[in-house]
Amino acid sequence: MLNGLNILPSYTDYIDLNAATTGLNTASVSIDGFFGPLVSGIIADRLGRRPAVFWGSALTLVGVVLQTAAQNTACLWSHA
């Protein structure tokens, strides 16, 4: 789905992407998927499963809101 977003004219006209930023934009999903599980077990052990899922979801929503509100490429990457 993210690769589909990278080719939409409404997105590419608004956010000026080159090959490097497009690759980083796509790779950020995999990067987050690598680092998240490294700490999720520790957090779940300390807080419990339900609070860990709740706070992980809340943190994800904050990131979504910040990236949705991005006005340019610099703003998009300062929140990533």
C-alpha cells in the first residue's frame, strides 16, 4: 500500500520525493517492524500484555497524526 502512495500524483505533487526519500519512505515500515519487537517483549513483561498493546497503539496513532499533518518532506522525516 505504501508503494502505491508513492506514485499518486496528489502525493508526489505535495511531497517532493526523490529516489532516496522514496526508498526511505518505503523502508521505514520494515525498519519500524525490526525495532518494535526488540522492546515489545520487555514492555509486555513489565506492564502486562493489554497495557503494552494499548500504549503501542497510542504511540502508533500519534505517529500517524504527525505524518498525516506533514506539509513537506522535511516535516515528514522529522517525525519519523
